[in-house]
Amino acid sequence: MTLADMILWPGTKVCERLGVDPTGDAVLIRWLINTLVYLTVSLIIVWIVVV
């Protein structure tokens, strides 16, 4: 597994669960899921560091 595969893993799994090809037309769905996951993780880390 490459670094890119690990970074894109959450969106890829959601696309597979929905039954769409994550490398085809569902690239935007994969991008959206990855953005939401990493935004949430980043906000939690920032919250812990600041507080």
C-alpha cells in the first residue's frame, strides 16, 4: 500500500460501500469524504493543542 492509497483510504472505502468506482466518476465523492474526514481530524488536533 502506497502513501497515496493510505491517504485516500476513507473515501475509497465509502465509494466501495456505495457500489461506485472510486477512480471513475466518483472521484468527487471520494474527495468530499476525504476532505470531511481530514477536516474533522485536523480540527480535533487543533482543539487539543489550543485548549
